[in-house]
Amino acid sequence: MVYNDAVAARRHAFAEGLAFPSTAALSKQLITEAKRTPKRSWLAEVSAVVLQQSLADCDRAYRNFFASLKGARRGPRMGPPKFKRRTGTQSIRFTRNARFAVLHSGRLRLPKVGDLRVAWSRELPSEPSSVTIVKSPTGKYFASFVVAVEDGSQELEPLADPEAETGVDLGLKDFAVLRGGKSIDNPRFFRRLERKLRREQRALSRKMKGSANRAKARLEVAKVHEKIRHTRSDWIDKQVLDIIRENQAVYVEGLCVTGLSRGRAAKSMYDAAFGMFLARLESKTARTGRTFARVDRFFPSTRLCSECGALTGPTGLEGLKVRKWSCGCGAHHDRDANAEVNIRREGRRLAMERERFAAGLAEN
Ligand SMILES: [Zn+2]
């Protein structure tokens, strides 16, 4: 892999105290010259633009890392680029320069590959600027295109209430609870696919190392993983869209340990779903001009009584089972609905604070 070769070359240069190799130098060394060696001769069969892309990706990873070191980049500190692990998934990206084309016949023309038949999942809204071909562990190929589209807010109907807002309390019983105790139920496929995954994993563990049956069983496990990913992704997109359709502002909790009472397989599945759900919610709100805020992960949204502000709610491992509770002030709470109120309040406070800060910056 050209990407890994580039990381290796730069690490080597650093260890030896040499100058940081430029992308041009790496291109010459890792592509042009490497093609003549037996180990890397296959590079000649790959479109040159794609190889350059790997170097450009590596370059960007290093630039982000250096910017992060200098504090010029927002977000958490980044480590130096790592070797990309060989996973079951392989991908390759073609940009415009690589001269890929969508033909009138509906086929996709790729340089040095040929004209491929495509099962289109939707129509392309405009000329794509790049295409990534992904080979999944199950041997299926997927093409995903980057296309410029109009601002996403235009595809949405105007809000019934332009000031509608909601908190999002991720839960154990329900997937999430929204304003007014409205809940997003856990989808049934979570449990069903999780059981299927466990079954296939058990079958795999019984097969002999290196046997053909083991390879077949491994493929079955990969198929279930793929199915989980796709089903989860579609389902999450739908939930995110529903929330955005109804709310101008969305406030979420910082992700914390919610999976305590679940088994390990289930826990990782829910955690992955929560993480993806929050990330997509955040990016979708940004694209549609909605307000978004994430409260601190240590904010006691469950413990806080939303009536009087005392920390009288359930806490600790035992508290996970408590669905309803009463505060000394006389208020009776549903656990999740109360948490949603607190998240919404705190989120609104954060969003207003941010707005004031931005306004202050604009004035100075
Ligand atoms: Zn109270």
C-alpha cells in the first residue's frame, strides 16, 4: 500500500534525523521507482492518479497532525499518522483528474478497469467530482460518489413551529427520549441481528484453523456485520431526519456509559449506534441551519430534579434500574423525560452562551 509506504518513509526520515520527505520525492521513490521492483510491480497496473491520491491522503494526515501540534487545528489533539491496517474492506478513490465517467448507458467507466455495470440506488443530482469504490469483506463492490448539492435545508418543509426545540436523552429502555416524553423505540433488528451475529461467531470458533469451512464461516460473520452496518445506518438517517423536520434546535447529551446493563456484544452495538446517531445529528443540523449543542458528559442530566434543581435523582449502578422517582420538593419524575428537560435547558444555555460569544467577537 502506497499510503503505508509513505508513512514508513517519513517515520524512517524522522528517526534518522533527515529532512521531512516531500510528496514529490515520495512519488518518485514509492511509485515511479517502486514499479520496477518485483514486490511492487503491480503498481504499474493501477491508475497513476489513484496512487497519487494515496500520497495526497498521507500528506493531509501529516499536515493535520502538524497543525494540531501547533494548536492551529481545532478539536482534540491528533497523533501522527498511523499505518492503515489491512481490514477486510478495500477502497480506491478516483477524482476527476483520473478521468472516470458515468456513461449514458448507466455504466461507470474507470481508468485501467473498464466499463462497469452499476445497480444505482438513486439518481445522481449532478456531475460527481469523485467516486470511491469499496470492496466489502463479503466481496461486494460499492460505488459512492461525491456530488455538489444545493443546501439541504431546501429539501425540508418549513417548521410548523419555528421555535420548536428538543433535548435528546439516549436511553436503556428506549433508544432515545425527546421532548414531551416522546420516544424513539429501539428497533427490533438490533436484537435479532445481535443474536444472529453471536450464532455465526460461535460457528466460526468451532471450525479448524486454516480450513475451508473456517474461511466460509468467517465470510458469514462478515456478512452479518455488513448487514448490521447498513440496516443501522439507514435507520439512523431516518430518525435524524424526523428530528430535524420537527425542531429548530436540538440538544444532546455527551456520550457516557449507558450500556452498563447490557451484554458485551449488545453494548458495543448500541454504543456504535449512539455514536453514529449523534454524529449524523450534528452534521445534519449544521447543513440545515438548525441549532445544535452537546452538553458536557458529566452534566448530571438524570440526577438533577428539573423542578427544583436539587441532585435528588437516581445514581450509580443501582440507579440504572430506576424508571420513576420522586424528589423531596414533591415533584414526581419519569427518569428519561426528566433528563430530556435538563438536557434541553442546559443545551439552550450553551447555545445562547455561544451566540453571545460570537456576537462579542463580531463587535470587536
Ligand atoms: Zn425537586
